[in-house]
Amino acid sequence: MISNASPSSQSQAPARTSKLSTYLARSLPLYIMMLPGLILLILFSYFPIYGIALAFQKFNPGLGVLKSPWVGLENFRHLFTLPEFWRITRNTFIIAVAKTVSLQFCAVLLALMLNEIRSRIFKRSIQTIVYLPHFLSWVILGGLMLDLLGSTGLVNQILRQLGSKPIIFLGSNDWFRPVLVITYLWQEAGWSAIIYLAALTGIDPVLYEAASIDGANHLKQIRHVTLPGIRSTVLLVAVLSLGSMLDAGFDQVLNLYNPVVYPTGDILDTYIYRAGLVSAQFSLATAVGLFRSAVRLILVAIGYFLADRYTEYRIF
Amino acid sequence: MIEDKSWGWRMFKILNYFILSFVGLICILPLAHFLAVSFSDRAATVGGLVTLWPIRFTTASYELVLQAPLFYRSLIVSAQRILFGVSLQMVVTILMAYPLSKTAKRFKGRNVFMWLLLIGLFTDWGIIPWWLVIRSLGLMNSIWALIIPPALLPYNVILMMNFFREIPQELDDAARIDGASHWKRLFQIYVPLSIPAIATLTLFSVVFHWNAWFDGMVLIYDVNKLPLQTFLRSVVIGLDTSNLALQAGSGQFLLYSDRSIRAASIFLSIIPVLLLYPFLQRYFVTGIRLGSIKG
């Protein structure tokens, strides 16, 4: 750049380089600060891309990625003919949609109900209790559920008292998906209500006053002030949860399922885990994983595009 | 707000209190039931007699779990991963968030780094590539496999960066004119002013490390190096209490059952979360605010 410059600007070249060196001297710490994070980012977000090669290989762990034979799209061709592939994709989608939709519905409902409570102590106590399960791992919650829903568990104890036959909830293909949704609601409904509660406190009280002066009763105030007040939050959560349409909850399913309920409960993530890390079918597992990542990326992108377009949400 | 005193509204309010109390009970009863099971004796737990109150109160199950060397060892591993994992994560997050909070004019290349981070945030290559990378880095079967990979969470960096950006630019300018270096400005202006955000992220990071179990399951082979939740999984999900029960002395076997052992180990592992919970609650609001800041 400098060598092509005209004679008049050549005299400025030393000044420019010294400006660069002062910039560097002053800003070097910024680059040093970036370094640890950047190395980790490259190692764990970019380096894994090489693993994708497995999806196009007949991977042999003894030979490694470099020497394993390439097979092109063979793994995918094989995959798409597997009946269980379509089964797990369908299961994943059904479970994820059922969970997301019912969670948001319950969260809005819970927030609206909590918002009507005038007693601060009562409100705080309920909030404290319903947020708690969010902070427990699915190992703990899975252990709780396995016992509660087991043949000698509390739920069947109660059913027996009521004179009904015991139900094997976690060993039944009719019950497994409802159990997943209900236990997920049990864990997350309270926590998900927080964002709506925050939106509700943001509604200007003047609006309620104006509405009641205009003769609106409480129900009408909810309909015309409260609900429009949280409309944008609901919309935002809805578009952003598009990205989780393939996220049926790996932690939860892995800790609750068993081979009996594979027909209704096996999902992409659990299948990838079993194929790859249990049976060492790395190429097949990576192909399923790549399929999942690609669909997820498209859904996330659509979600953020819609959020950017129709709501005020900006990530940075 | 003018109180609505109509009959229908009053009915609704009573119903509302009633339903919310019911929801609260549903959330707390399973835990209460488990607490009762963990303190009951063998005959009561095996026979399914326990509801919400211990039957023939005994602490045998707790004694058994607390005496098991494997439980202890896993507790130490978890403590180590929290100590090192959380501090490393916070240091990396703060150090990376500071340069990114600068404008592209002040910090050349900022937008390139930002895009790298955002792509990292939005892509997920799945567990097989993740597992292969950790294996090829030689981290397998080491506690570092549990500490280093989650040290950078792009989302946390963005939250921290957004918080740094809220700090008045004048403070930074004044310190810069006085000749304060970037290090000095970060640690004497930005960090002290961001204590609520740092506390929030730290608390959530502690809970994250305490609750993580899958990484221990697929990255650690040695049963002596498992973190608590992974070990707990073999007990409560794998239904294998032999690791715990083998340690038992004779004559005690009438007091505990597999069920009460599982309940006791579940409860012991909930205690740290319960202790942190009041602090977590204090910072929920900060957490929400962090997530909703717009640049």
C-alpha cells in the first residue's frame, strides 16, 4: 500500500506506522484479553467441524479421520431408509412441540394468576416454591419420577387407594409422552413465568385506572390492558422457541426412558448418543447429528430473523 | 386501581388462591414425600407405606450414604470442578467481554471476533464431534474434561458485554485520559461496577457445574473420578445401590432399603442447591435484566 502511494503521501508513511504502533501499544491488552476465550471458542466451536467428516466416511476409530475411507452420501442414503430414523424424528418433533406449546401456555396462565394476587407473602411463597424444580438436575428429577411413577410409587399408591389398577407410566407407550410433558411442566412452568411476570410489572398502572374509569370491569381490564401488555413478550418467546423445535429434552428423556418406550420416546439426541457413544457406530451417529444440527440451525435462523423483523429484540 | 367488588370477581379471586396453592403443593409434595422415605425404615419403604411423614424414623440411609467412600470421592470431584470450573469460566468471560464491549473504532477487529462468537453461539455440531475433540485433546478421564470445555459459553460473554456497555462511557474516557491502562480500567472500573452481573453469572455457573452429569458419564471412565451427579445417576437411574450398600455394617440391613438409600442420596445432593437458592432468588431479576438488554 505504502509503496504504491504518491510521493506526497510517502512522507506521511512513518507517521502512519507510528500511529499504528501507538495503537498497538495501547490496545495490545485488548487482544491479550481476547486470547483465552478465542482459543476456547476455536477449540470447541470451530474445531469440531472436522468431526463432520465422519458423516461422509466409513469411520474406523483405529484409522482416524484422516485415513478412514470416504463414502460420500452413503451414510445418509442408508439413514433415510431406516424406519427408526423417521420414527425418532417424528418423536422428537411431537415431544418438542407439545412441550414448548404447553409450557408457554401454562407460563402465561401462571403469570396472569400470580399477577392478580395482592398478598405479597403468599405471592412470594408460591414463587419460591414453583421456581425451585428448575434448579434441580434431571438426574435428581429422573430419580424422583422413577420412584413416584413406579409400580410401588406414591402415584400408584394413591391410585390403589382410589380403587383403580396400578399404571406402569414409564413402561407404557400411551403414557410416556404425556409423562414427559407433565414432568417438564412441573420443572419449568414456574421459571418460564418469570419473563411474563416481568412484562406484567412493566404495564403502566395509569392504563388500568383509565380503563376502570371508563367502566371496564376486572375481566375486561385483563382482556384489554393486561393481555395486550404482554403480547410482544409472548410473540418474542414464540419466535425464539422455533429453534428448540428439535430439542425434545435429552437430559430428561435419557433419564426416564427404557427400551420398552423407544417406539414413542426415543428421540434424535438419545439415538445419536446410543449409536455413537454406546455402540460406536460413529459415522451413523454423526450423520444423524449433522441432520439435526442443520435443521436446528435453519430453525434458529428463522426464529431470530422473525424476532429481528417483528419484535424489538436484538441480541447485541 | 379501583377494586372490583362484584360477586364473580370475588369468586375468581378465591379460586385463584386455591389453584395457586394447589400448584405450589404439587411442586413441593414429591420432595416432601422423598424426605419422608429417606428417613423411614426398610419395612415401611419397601411396603410402600410412607406418604408424607417418616414411618419408624431412622437415619440409617443417610449414615450409609455418608460412609460410602465413592459418595465422598464424587463430592470432592464436584467441589473441585465447581472451584476451578466456575473461576475459569468467569475469568474467561470477563476478559473476553471487555474488549468486545468497545466500539470497532477503539478495538480493531472487534466485529470479526463478534461474528466468530455469534456463529459459535448459534451452531451446535452435536455430541459426537464434541466428544471426538475432547478425546483428541487428550482430556479423557481427567477432571479438566469437565472444566475446560464449558469455560467459554458464548451466551454468557454476550450478557457480560451488554452489561459492560451500560457503564457510562464518560467514566472510561476520564480514566483513559488520566492514563489508566485497559487492565486498570477493567479491574478498577468495569468489574467493581458489574458486581450484580458477575454474581448472577457466578451463581448460575455454580449450579451448572453442580448439576452437570452427562459429561462425567461419557468423558470419565474411572469410577473414582466421577462427579457427584454422574455417580448419583448410577444409583438413582441405574438403580445400582451396590456401590453404597457394600460398605454397610452387619445388622443395619433392616433399617434401610434401596429406595430409602436413593431418597437419601437425592436429598444430600439437593442440599447445596437449597443453600444457594436464597441467593439465586436475589439475582433472578438481574438475570432477567441481563437477558433483555438491547444494544
